Amino acid sequence: MELSKTAKLNPRAEEPRVFTVVPTPLCSNVSANLVDLFVTTDSVVATAKVETTRSSSRIEVYWDDGQTDVLKLPPGVLFDQPLEILGQDDLLPKGTYQFSHTYNVSEDGKPFRKLVQVTVDSKNEPTDFRVQEIFLTPRYKINYYESTVYVKDDFDFFAESQNFDIYQRIDGVLVGHWKWKPGKNLGSEFGLRLEGSAIARELTVDEWVNISYRIIEHDTLSQNDVVNISVYMHPDLNEDGNVPVDKTGTDVGGELGDNTAGIRFQRSIQLIASQPNSSTVFASKV
């Protein structure tokens, strides 16, 4: 009976063999056991697809960070049945194995370079290997949850209520507009939740997004009061979990002095890593 399952390799289960190779020039000829190697990256995750021949008996993937995956192949498994990726509908071609690995990110979160080396052994053939250079760019999922606008002062002293227009822009593009007509003497603990103002982005440490708010109070007797507030969406690698943000701005020269309004919200940051485990290999077993 044929059984398809996922095997999680433990690099400590077998002492890996380390090969010293010169990365340039890379191996380009089709070898006897290792037919092809294709490595893709997504944030800090590398996925290697290794195409082998019937005679292959052992595959070793060295990730260039001290971690090595080793897979021993039962005789005939390559052509007897396909390799199914758990949780996906597509099947890997016969003789193709997929390995995924999650790298640790550096302290500065900058892109980094690695050399992925794959070695294929056979009982009757010489050892074959290939090396592929990869570049990984860590990406971070940043959430700015819905904002609340509040005022610290009465902007319109002579009216019974206040009349505000609040505008939200992302990199200068208008994305939200709200109207607010609160009473007087609110205090900063009260405010208007701006429904639909949440923002989510995937960014690298070299990318920034400007989020600006323009708060306009329409005065009945004098010129309008205007408060501008800007915040920047950027990966802060020192943050963990949800972090409160409270930013204020002031309109200088209101009816009875300076008028202050503010925006508060929660933000979070998470490194994007599609593989939950440090290293996973998908394979079939007879």
C-alpha cells in the first residue's frame, strides 16, 4: 500500500557532510544524479526544488547558516509514485523533492546573501552537487489599526457644538473622509473612531509610508481651524506585540489661543515567514 506523508527532518539525526566548493563558476552541466536545482525566496524563506534520477539514494541540502537537511531515499520511490505537497492540490513531478528553510533575520533587518548547496549521492554513481546563490530580503507585516481622533480644546468657543472634517491620506492620496459634530468640553478621553481607517502593509526596512491626517474645524465667526498630523509606517525591529501610538498637532492662533487635536491607534509588526518550522521537507514513502 502506498502512503504519502510529510517528513520533518532533524538535522541532528545524522552528522552532515560538509563540502567546500568554489561558488563561481556554478555547475551548469546536467549531472548523472542531480538533474536540476531551482531555489526561490520569499522574505526569509528559501524553497529548493531538487530534481533527481532513479539511482539517487541520498539528498543533502546545506543552507549556508549551519543547518543541513538530509533525506535518504528508498529504492524505486522516485518513479513509483508522485510526491504530494501537504495542503496543496498540485503534485511535484516524479523525482522532484521540495525543501523549505527559514533563516534568522539580522539585527538591522537588511537583505542578505546565501549559497545553497545540494548534494546527491548514489550507490553506483559519483556524488553530484550544485550551488545556487540566493538573496533574501526580509519583509514585515505592519498593521495600523483603526484610529480615533480627539480634541484637547474647544475649537469653536462661541458655538454650542463643533463641526469637524477629518481627512486621511496615504502618501498624499486621499483615502478617507469623516464628519464629526461633538459637543463642548469633551476632553481627550473622548473622540471619534474613524471606521475604515485601518492600514496594513508589507514593508522592508528601507521602505516608508506616510500617513497624514488633516482636521478642519469650521468656525462660525472666524476662519477655520486646521490641524495637520503625520505619522510614518516603517518596520521598527525593537517593537513586539501591539504598541499604542498617540500623536497630536496644534492650530496656532485659534479664537482663544492654540487649539490641539490628536490621533491615537494601535500598531503591530511581524516578520513574514511562510514556514512555521525552521526546516521542512516533503517526501513520499512506500
